[in-house]
Amino acid sequence: MIPAQYQPPLPLNKLLVPVGTPGAGDRMELDVVIVGAGPAGLATAIELAQLAKRDGTELNIGVLEKAGALGEHCLSGAVVNPRAFRELFPGLHDSDFPFRAPVRGEAVYLLTANRRLRLPTPPTMRNKGNYVASLCEIVRWLGEKAEALGVNIFTGFPAASLLVDGPRVAGVRTAATGLDRAGNPLANYLAPNDLVAQVTVLAEGTRGMLAQAWSEWQQVTAENPQIFALGVKEIWETKRPLGTIVHTLGWPLASDAFGGSFMYPLAPNLVALGLVVGLDYRDSALDVHGLFQRMKLHPLFRRYLEGGEMVEWGAKTIPEGGYYSVPARRSGDSVVIVGDSAGFVDVPSLKGIHYAMQSGMFAARAVFAALKHGDPSAARLGDYDRMVNASFIIHDLYRTRNMRLAFKHGFYTGGLKAGLMTLTGGRFPGGKIAMSRDVDVPRRIAPGVSPGLGVSPGLGVSPGLGVSPGPGVSPGPVVSPGPVVPDGRLTFSKVDGVFKSGNATRDTIPTHLIVGRDVSPEAADFYARLCPAGVYERVDRGLRVNAPNCIDCKATDVLGPRWTPREGGSGPKYKRM
């Protein structure tokens, strides 16, 4: 099965709207509108406001955030390089920043089903001088700093469309609220609003919908297509403290799937752990949430989790393509793209937050200069691309340019090549490893698989399909290869996870997911296992979509039904992710 056969096209007619098109309620005029209040968007706003303050200039800056409150849609590992914080806030010290604790130790393990082998920490994964943090807490702190500088932050307002004027981006139109399942207005209906601006900054995070639309409209490409991973994460209150950060490779993934896990200490009794899997995996029956539940049964994790309580759950996609997947340009007439939307993530070092913030700071400097000259054209805003290209962002991505890509041919081959790339500073093997879009990768259909397994929202855990017991190391005693039955204490169903994400989306919300035509039973099974939140369900030979379950991870936007912005405040309500 090739998922691209069933994926609908990007709905450009909805995402690109000529300025002045009827249908909006209020209209607001701004100097700069920033779409997304993550680290990239807020760093852009803060740097812009600081530049204006030093210059004695007044700028009307607005930040739109689809979550009901700052941080509620933000999720990351997160081990943070403080470099961008120090540059953005030169008067503060590391102890002033919203970090949990410095990294005091680290360990990397190769797992088999019941055992672990400690590996030397690769140079790219060494974290001396970095900090463990919660991205939600970082974002809330940045939001306070932005508001103190006079930035207007509008939470609960998703940007649903770009307003365009010829080749120029003229602002954004928000999503309507108060519609029933059929899209008809309810008593609390509010029409979309138009926010018109001299410059629009797209800081939507991973798989940005408006950034995708602008790139397709302007035919902006990269040397390789962007590829993605899906991460599923939990926060646990524990009885046993964790002293070091932990990363693992190998089990429970099959050798032809790329990924690994992490476990980080947030406090003496608080642990963050998760599993990240590249979405170019080959087995259509693979279920990342199911593998994650199985992973927690391993003695390495179980000894910390038993007797504790899972207090929060979430999931998110991550851009993994690196250097060759960064768009040829990230700026145009009255628009710039920053952070994860531009693909500024370095997978070998597991870092993206400081790149996102730094790109936002560069964008702010280019935007401020353009506004001072009264010229927000593509030529003038191209200064942003030149700053990024000359910075440590691109330097770091270039150094590790082929390391993630090397794993396209499997765990062993990829590991060997990545080791040689580390030794040669990225010079081996030379050239570029070409990649396909994740959606174009063929998927094996396991023979004789019952179509409903792992699909029901009440179960949500794949029955062990595609869970190889490890990368060829004799496993000794193994965790049972049968299905993981959620026990509500250590392992959880997808519905349990959605509840722990804080998702309280109303049941009558219109579906925001665009499903392709003639979805086969095999594709329906694939979507059901792929989605960590139980949104998709195989019913007989068809597909049922439980849209209110969606937590905006955007995994199926990569491989299946398209995600589009929905009513503000819907989705998860993360607190410590």
C-alpha cells in the first residue's frame, strides 16, 4: 500500500483567500501579525518589540495562537540549549530562564526486549551545559515577556487562511467558531476576523498549514522533501527519582524503522518520557502509541514508573529532514517562515527550540529593517534568509546533513553510516542522500491481520504487529509478544491518553479533517493505527472519523487525511509537556 494513493490534495482554495473576500466579521490592521505563539513566534515578537523600543518606534504587533491559553498546544522533549535565550535576554542569567534543571548526566542504551546495553554517548547527543525544561512552561514565560513589551497576544484564534493580494501576503483570516457538525451557525456563532498586516510571520510549528499553502502557491521547494516523525510522550509522578537523562535505540522498533526513546527528570518526583518514530516506517501495522505502551514494560523504564501515576499524555510530529529539506527560501513578499514550519530541527542532536527562537530573532531583524525602509518586499525580506544561511542554524544542520537520512535503508546500515559521518564531520559519504516523501513510501500489509485490531478507540493499542524484539541481539527472557492490554496503571489506551491530554473538544464540532476518496480497508486500518488519539476507526469496509479526539499532532496530515485549523481553543490543554 502507498499512502499517497489516498491522500487528498492541499485545499488551497480554503487556505489562500484574496484580501477583501466577503465572509469576515471584524477587520484589524497591524504592522506585523505572527501566526503561532510557540518559541519561534514569541521570540520574533519579543525581538521586534525590543528593536522598536530601542529605536523609539511604535509597532503594532499581534500574535495569533489557536490554543485557548499559551502553551496548551506545545510539546517537546525537551532538553534545551540556552544559546538563543542568552542572546534574546542579554541582561538575564541562566538561572532566570524557565528551565527545570541543568543536565547532570546522560546515558544512551541499545535495548532488546528485556535487556539493555549502554553505548558511548555520540558527540551530537552530549548535553553538557544544556537544561531540562517543559516547553509549555517556556512558552508561558516568553508570553509574559512579550506582553510586558506591549505585544498583543490573541489566544483561541487559529489562522485558517492567508489573505493574499497578487503575489503578496496581506495578512490572515481566522477560523469561525460556533458551527455545528454540518457547518451551520449555532447561537454562539462568531464570524472569522481579518487581520491585515504589512508583514505576516508564519510560526505555526510542525507541518504548518499556511506555510505549506504558501510554499505550494509560490512553488518553493527544497532539495529533499521534508520528512517527519511522530512522538508520543507522557509525564509521570514517580516514587523513584531519575538522576540522568536517558535515550534509547533498538527495541521495540523493528530494524527497518527509525526512532528511539527518551526519559528526562523534570523534578525529583517528575519524569518525562516518550517514543519517537520516523513516519517512513515500512510496516502498515505499526502503532507508535502501542509501541510506547509496550516500551514501558521494559525493566529500564518500569522500575521508575511502577507505583507512580501518569499525569499527562500528548503527541506531536517533528520535522526530520534536516539541511536538505529546508526550503530554498523562507521569505517572500510580506511574509517570512520561522521555526519548525521551516524545518529547523537537528535530529542527531535532538534539538530544535534554540533554532526556532534564533530564526525568529533573525526574522524580527529583517522585518524591522524592511518596515523602517517602507519596503516589505521579497527582495528586502530576503535578508532573513541570508542571516539564517550565515548562522549556526544552517552550519549545524549541514554538519549532520545525512545522518538521519542514512537510516532509510535500516537500523544497522544507518548506524554504521552515521558513525562514519560523525568521525568525518559529515563529509562521508559525500553528496546528498535522496529521500522520498513519507506519503510515497510503500507499506507492507501483514497477511491475515484482523482489520479491527488496535483500531477501536476503547483499545487503541496495536497487538504487537511490527514489534520486532530487537536489532538482532539475543534477547534472553522477553516481554510477552502478545497484545498489550492497557491496565490503566502502567499502560493506557488511546482514549485514556486523549483524556490525559486535557482535550475537551465539544462533540458537535465540524470535522476539520479532509479524507480522500475511495479509502481502501487497508488504508483505513493504516490510519487507525497511525493516529495516536483514536481519531480514525475501521468500520466494516469504511472509515469512521472521530474528529473531537484530535490533538493536532498532524501525523495523518503527513500520511493521510489533511488537517485544517478548527475552532479556537479546541484540542489538547497541555500543562507540563
